[in-house]
Amino acid sequence: MAEDRKSPGHWEADLMLFSKYGQAVLALHERYSRLLIATRPLTKEAIPIAMAMKEILAPLPPEWRQTITFDNGTEFARHYELHDLDMETFFCDTYSPWQKGGVENAIGRMRRVLPRKTDLVTLSDDRFIQLVGAYNNTPRKCLDYKTPAELFNEQVLHFKCESIFRLSPERRM
């Protein structure tokens, strides 16, 4: 299911590192919609990275948080924290980043506007949000020229509406 990209909820995660020591961007890429969610963690230690991922993924409907795949970096050592969200966690084989090619591609695209030499301290939060927004609002041929943001929003709204209609009438209010 995750391999064919035909169902939502399968994620890939990686850290985008910069030349200034300790600077990184945590990138979460959803395989179905190609949506990129990114944040700038204060550290690349395992506990804060796991907590950041939980904070990002917890609000999503369960259908949108099924699996997540990492490389073997120590920053993902607390992957089991995501099991609280009923997510299965997987790791790529050593030296096989192509096994999480979606996030690798997303990072490659982001490197066009955030090269390795970028000092993240000089990048405002608004500008960072704009850059990630531009990535998510670029139409993709593989998505029939929809944007990742459009597809994600359509599908999440669809899941939320279905959930509301499954509730008994007295609980809909």
C-alpha cells in the first residue's frame, strides 16, 4: 500500500542539515499527496525530534498517520514514541536513502531555495513558512497538475466529513 502511493497516511522523515553546526530542518513527506511539513528543531537529539513529529502528526485523522519511514540516523532513535499514535515505524536499509525517495526528492527541491550554506538564524519564520508553502503549492504532473496542498486538503476534509456523518445524529451537534 505505501509503495504504490494510492492510499494516504504513509510518511517519510529526514533531517535537512546545514553547514552551521546544529542547524537542521525536520522534513516530513506524505507519500500520497506529496505534502511536505517542515519545522526547524532547536536540536537534532532524538527526544525533541520525536516530540516534534508527534506534535505535527497527532492532529491528523488516523487514516493519515499509518506508517513512517526513517533512515538510520540517531535522531530517529525515539521512533517508538509515534506508536502512541498507532503509527508503524520503519527504517531504510543502511546506505539506501532511495527507500524513502519522496522525502529525499523534497529535500532536493528545498535545497534550491535553502542551500546547505544557509544560516537558519537569518531566516525569519515567515520566510521559512513561505518557502515550504511554495513547495506545497506547486502543481505536480504526477498529481494531475494539482498541488500537494490541494490534494491533502481535499482528502483530509473528506475524512473529517465522513467521520462526522458516521456519528449518531445527536452527536453531530
